[in-house]
Amino acid sequence: MSAATVFDSLLFRDMFGTPEMREVFSDESYVDELVRVEVALARVQARVGIIPQEAARAIAASCDAARLDRERLRRDTGNVGYPVLPVVTQLAEQCGDAGGFLHWGATTQDIMDTATSLRCAEGLELIAAALDRLREHLRRLAAAHADTVAAGRTHLQHALPITFGYRVAVWLSALDRHAERLAAVRQRDLMVQFGGAAGTLAALGPGADGLRVRAELAAELGLRDPGITWHVARDGLVEVVGLLAAIGGSVGKIGADVAMSCSTEFGELAEPFAPGRGASSTMPQKRNPVGSELMVAAAKLLRDKASAMLDAMVQDFERATGPWHVEWAVLPEAFLLLSSSLAQAAHVLSGLRVDAARMRANLDLTGGLVVAEAVMMALAPALGRQRAHDLVYAACGRAIDTGKGLVTALRADPEAVAVLGDDRVEELCDPTAYLGSAAAMTRSVVAGAATRARDGGRS
């Protein structure tokens, strides 16, 4: 079969997904989960006394996803519009007389939504593990460069000195919070679905039997038992995809920072070298930051997945006319995109080349202007903040015009020298002396990540 999208393409699929995540959201896996849910439903209904025990035993013994006719399933799904009836029809044939007790009191969406929750649970397990690996790479990188001085940049201009470890710790802090969100989402949003035709469980009678079946089905499958049917209340899956998009956005920010820092003019970072990786067909010198580029691309694509899920929340009455189908396309692609982004990020950051000397050279490009705030704050107690600002602003202008640096410009100002003295001017213009709490914050974030790792938690 020819591939038509990057997710299925032999050429591109490992750039926009991972083999492990593709397996979770493959057709084979989906059919397996549908069969698993049907068998589990029969098992718990027998325990509650809804169907005969012998029927449940026969269903469990006979239902075999591997024996389903895939071509017939494809054809019938296209005709029916959903895969559950075609699956149940073939399973009933496998079960003989017991097949009459399959799918008892359930509706198509019950089975499909529950299978989706199971696939999301497996997908989120892979995401959580990948996120943990990435956070560990970042923790080590931040610790190694807690004192590596670099230029902090705002609006792409030199702002104040920072350390490279501080920048990495900022990246890490966002992913640490995402890990906490991920733990909450896995507990809150992975729910069983069992409500019957209009969600009321009417087919199982007016008593509590239906609620007992739903609760036991949730326990059987390791999912949450919701308070009420969620056929048209899709907030849980919306939150899942929204979180995937948010994690992707944070990873995309890392990719953007790394890619820019790899540029010739910056030259502060380089992605790990591998022969041919990032090569150009015409320029032999090129080493393009392809990993970072894919991280940025995934972030942009994930934004649209979150938007589509939000749009699909608007569902009519007790069963949607169309919006539910949007999820079928969006969910697998969102998981694939983030799995790829995290894999690319782990590759880039595990072997990232950091040029500390170039960082310091870049920091010195402006001849001390990067610490103009330090001089202003030192003058402010004697001159007042506004006068100090105006004095240093004028000195910065002279430094830029003459190209002789901020120290020379300040020493030529009698008012500045009268307050500070020559030696203090030079001390204040040393970028390594104006790092504030950068190192302390970096080490705090690193220590927190290390503690969570030792505790075996992801929050």
C-alpha cells in the first residue's frame, strides 16, 4: 500500500513518530483492544449476573483477534462507518451460541472510547518514559554548565549575563511541571466508557446492575470509573491532547534556542555529529540542526491538533454528528508527533556540543554594555535611579559611537568616576560579577529533578 502522509511514509515516518508509538496506534493494536474490551465486558457482566457464566467463559476462550478476516473487516467498516459492529459480528461467529451474549447492553462508542482510553494509557506511558529521559539529559547539562557564563538575550539583543546552565534549567523546569501535569492527566482522564445507546444504561434495567458493570469494567481494565457517561463530554481527551501540545511547545522552544545557537554567527552550540546528518546536497560544509528543526516542526503541528480537539468538543445532544470522528485522526497523530519530538530532543541534548569559549567571546562583543544595568544600580543610591539611568545611557551611546567599550566611556565621565572610582568601574563591567541568583536557581532546579529521579516519581 502506498503511503500518503509523513506518518506512514517509509521516508519520513521516523521523523514524525517512533516505531513504538506507531505500534500503539496501529490497526492491529486497535483491533486487539476492541476485542479485549468486548471480552472484559462479558467477563464482568457474568460476575454481576447479567449474562451466564458459561457464555462468558466461551467468549473468553473463543474470541481471537488474530483470526478476524482483515479484508472483510475493512470492507464492512467502510460500509457501517464504525469498526465495532464488523468486529462483533466476526467474534460472534467464533463463539457459536455464546456469541449472542457479546456486546450486551453496550453501544459502539462504549467500546471504541474504552479502547481509545487503553491506547492513550499505553501512549502516555511511552511519553512519560521519554520525558523522563529527556529531563535527565537536561539535568546533567544544566549541572555541568551552572557556571558557564553566556549572554542572556531579550528581543535577540544582549540583555544581561546569565549562565548556560541557567538557560538549560529554565528548559528543565518547564518539563518538570509537565511531568506533574502528565501524572494528573493519567489519573483523571483515562476513563472507561459504558453507557449504552443514549448513555443511560437502560438496557441493563432500572437497578444498579449497569453501574456495577461499569465500575467492574473500569477495574478490570485499569481505567477510571466516571460519574456519568461521557459520550459527548470530551474534556478528558481534549486535556490529553492539549498536554501533548504543551509539552511539544516546550520542547519546540528548546529546539528553537539550540538551532539559533548553532548558527554560524552564534557558534555556541552544535548538535551531535554523525556522518551525513544535516548534510547539504550542494554545500559540503553544512551541518544543519535537523533534530532541532524537527522539534520546532512538531510543536507547530501539535498546536493544530489541540485546536482540532477543542473544536470537536462542541457535540450535539447525547451523541455527536461528526465531531467524534475528528478524534480518530487527531489522537494518533498527536501522540506520534510528540514521541518523535522527545526522541529528537533526547538525541540532540545527550550529545550537545557546548563551546564555552565562544559563549564568553560573544558576551564580550559589546565591550561591557551587557552589564550597563550593574553600573546603573551601583550609581543609583548616590544619584537616584533616573539620573543614574541617564548617565549610563549616555555612556553606552559614547561606547557604541567610539567602539572603545563601556569602561572607557564611564571613566571619561567625571560624575561616574566621582561616585564609583576607576577600580569600581572596571569591577562593575565584569560580566561574571553580575549573575544574580542564576547559579543558585540552576542548582535548585537540578536538585529537584535529581530528587524526583531518586524517588522514582515523575512529578
